[in-house]
Amino acid sequence: MFNAKSKNDFSSESSSGSSASLIGAGTSMKGDITSNGDMRIDGTLVGNINCTAKVIIGANGAVQGDISGQQADILGKVTGTIKVKDLLQLKGGCEVNGNLSAAKLQIEPDATFNGECHMVSTASGSTKLSAEKKKEPSFELATS
């Protein structure tokens, strides 16, 4: 009546897997979230986030739970452990109470962080570091 699309058409559109998920401002959720795409939280979440892409907690966003992802930008409030495989950015005005684990960490001066920080190495980063350590310095002497 409204549209000529069948159920099969809808299921093929929603299985793309590369879309972003959003919890908008004014929305409160309770429970764990798992996502293969980017995730942005501008509302309130009481639960854990397990994401294989980038997680963004907006300036008005609040999470009470653990966050796991490839990258993360924190602008709001997080109470819990944050584990990121690549870059974790704590932006100005954010408030994080919990432990951090990341390969790269950037903390802006106005960010508040209370907890422990553990820097983990990525497979490619540790290989690069060990290769750089093995290099011998070379010198050439000029003789007259």
C-alpha cells in the first residue's frame, strides 16, 4: 500500500555494515551495544560499547560502562574503562573516570582524566620500533 518494496529489499539494504549508529541528545538507553560501524553517543548510555570502528562520545553524551573500539574521541562524560586499538583523543571539557588502554593517546589541556593509562603497542608499531633500534649509526670521516 505504501511502497512496493518487499521484505527482501529491506534486509539487503540494512546489511551493508558500514553505516554509523547514533544515540541522539535527550535519549537514554540501558544495555550493551555492539556495532561494526562508527558509533556516536550524544545521549546517555548505561552499559558497555563494543565497536570495531570509531566511537565518539559527544559533548552532551554520557556513558556509564566500558568502551572498546578501534578509535575513540571523548568530548562528554565517561565512567568506565576505555580500550582502543589505535588513537584515543580526550577533547577539551571531557570528563573520564576510569582506566585507559590505547596505542596512541592525545589529551587536550581542558580534559579531566582520573585513572590509570596503559599504552599498548600495535603489531605494525612494535615492528617499526624494533627495526629502528637495530639500525647502527653510520659516520663518514673526511680526511684531508
